[in-house]
Amino acid sequence: MLVLTRKKNESILIGEEIEIKILSIDGDQIKLGVNAPSEVDIYRKELYEDIQKENNQAAMISIDVLELLQQNDKK
């Protein structure tokens, strides 16, 4: 992991197209601005993990339904 120190209004660049800027610092909270192409998806990590979990659960339900259908077809 790369660790950088930045102050308010300073930025970091990821590649040539993604800029992360420190907008404000208030106690233990930092507001970040992310400037990236519209085709780049940006999620808070906890939200991304929730989405992945729900997708995996939906996929498991789909597999269960397919197995039930296959069992019914054999009858």
C-alpha cells in the first residue's frame, strides 16, 4: 500500500485520468473529491462489498432454482 500525506486542496493522480483531491478536513473526517471519466465506477468500499454480497446471494438463488427445474424435468 502506498501511503501519502496531503493537505487541504492538494491532490493525487492515479494514472492520467483520475484525480483525488482533499476538499476539507474536519476533525477525524476528510472530504475527498474524485475526478474520473464517467465510465469509471466509483463506490464506497462498504457499499461495494454489500453489492458483491447481494450479487453472490442472487446467483446462489438462481442456481438453486435451476437445480429444482432440472429435477422437475427428470420426473
